[in-house]
Amino acid sequence: MLTSAFDFLVVMLACALNERMQKKLDYTQAEVRVLKDVVLSLTGKKRIPLTDAQRRRLAVLGKDLTPKERALVCEIAKPATILAWFRNLVAKKYDGSDKRGPGRPRTDAEIRKLVIEIAKSNPGWGYTKIRDALRALKVNVGRTTIADILQEGGLEPAPERDKKRTWKQFMRSHAESLYACDFFSVEALGLCGAIRYMVFFVTEVKTRVVHIAGIRVDPDGEWMKQMARNLTDSFDGFLVNAKYLIHDRDPLFTEEFREMLRSSGVDPIKLPARSPNLNPHAERFVKSIKYECLNNFVFFGERHLRYVIKEYMTHYLEERFHQGLDGQLIRSKNADDDSVDGPIQCRQRLGGMLNYYHRQAA
């Protein structure tokens, strides 16, 4: 009986204490809510700004509570927020970032530029081949670094990069053996009125050298076959070193003409329809000869036309400075043009239509 009475007394005392503690807790929570309302009215913000020390204090005390207790008493911050603060507090204890030295430096900008330039110039080169090429230049860069550089530069790996080779890249890679041909028309006066002459020319892409292959009123398939024989002649043919010849879809470029080129080792490349930009060197020459020369003359027959074109071609090859060659002449200057101290002379052609200024040797 005594034990039961004592237990009953202990239970009654515990309930009384628990009731008093609950009333204190209710008051504390009410007070916190009042303070939050005051902060909201003064600052207009529901969130109470806390310092790191205040967060640390709440995190340590809140970690010791059970999930149910945290859900009951936490007012300023949510229980999950208090646990997050505690995790950050523990993580900082084991954080050694302030003791670390400087990390691996970024690859030099000049080397990164070189890697991208090599990859663009060689679409079929993979990471290993680019790495080996750099090693030959005494530049040590790993495959992974090369992959990162190309990815940042927007370049795909070698297989995909090679499949997407542009026409510009094709022309640049084949420039030493790439030639282009085309026609342009010129009107001349004849006995029975105006006569249209067709001028057939071939240009070497790399050097910009242009060869006038022939001039004819009504070119046909037989005449084109003879042009192919002349151009591919093993002794003095203009295409003797050519591997590719670009031409448009003009019917004059017959299959017989193309077959004669193939038999001499020249691969004719027919351009897609309506694509003048794929033959820019030939198009540029046509604009140059017409703007600089032909549009300024009235031609009296074929002989006059041939003379004017011959004079312009001499000027074009020996006296004209070309932007595509960084302002240089196609062919070397004559010996009497090498002086740097002689008087300035002007060499005129076609009545001053074409001028070349140079220093005359003393």
C-alpha cells in the first residue's frame, strides 16, 4: 500500500510540473510570435535575420531535441532549417579548404588558342594526334585537357568534326592543287552589229594566277574538248599540276570534256545549282576584269578584244596588288623595280587605264 501511495504521489507531482512547464512553453511561444509580428510591422519581412552565432546556438540546442519536440517548439526557424544549420556546423569542423594551396593553374591562353587552331585546321585529328603535335612543339598538354579546351571552344570530337567539313575548309586543304574555271561574256562591234564573245578562263586558287584558255563566239562541245587537251598538255598545259577543277553546271562542260580531264589525272568537281559562292575566286576575277577594264571600252572586233585582255592579264599578273595575297603581286617584280632609292615611275597600259607605280633603278 505504501508503495502504491508513493507512486501515485510521484505521478501527481510529475503531472503538476509538466503542466507548469507547458504553460511556460506556451507563454514563450506566444512571446516569440508577438516579437515576429513586431519585426514584420517594422521591417516588412517575415524572415528574421540571424547572425552566425545565433544560428549556431539554435542548431546545437535544437539537435538535442526529438523530432516531435522540434516540431512543437521551433518558431523562428523550421526544424529542417535547424538541422541544416547543424550539418553545416559539423562540416566546417572538418573543412580544410583554408589549408589548401593554389589549385592547378588554367592552361595558358596562347596554348588554348593553338589547340583550337590545330583542331580547326585538321578536322580529322583526334585528341591523341593533337597532343602528339603539341609535344613536337615542346608543349605538354594531356588528352583530357585538349578535350576540355575543344568543348569550351564549341568544337566537336574528330569523327563528328570531320563529317561536318565545310566548303571553305575543303578549298583551303586542297588549295595547292585546286583550280577553277568559268566563262564571261563581252560584247564587241562587228560588221553586222554587236557580237557576243565568250571568254573561257582557268584560275589557280592558291596563287590567284589566271590563264585565258580561249575566246570564241559560239563555243561548243568540240571546242571544249580541244580546250581540255590544251589545258592538260603534259608539256605546257595550265592544269599539269592540278588535281581538282571546279566548274559550274554550264552545258558546255560536257561529259566528254570531263572525261578528258579525268584521263589526265584531273578530277572535275561540278558545283550544285545556284551556288556562285562556291566558286568565289573565279567570280572575283570576272568582277575585277570587267570593273577595272572591260566596262570602260568599246571593242571593235575580236582582235581589239584580245589585245585589251592580253594587256589586262599582264597587268593582273605582274603589276596589280591583290588583297587575297596580303597586298602582294602574283609574280615577282622585274629587276629594275627592286630599287628603294630611285625615282618613282608610273607604268601605264591602255592609255592610262591601268597604272603601276614603282621606283626606277638609278
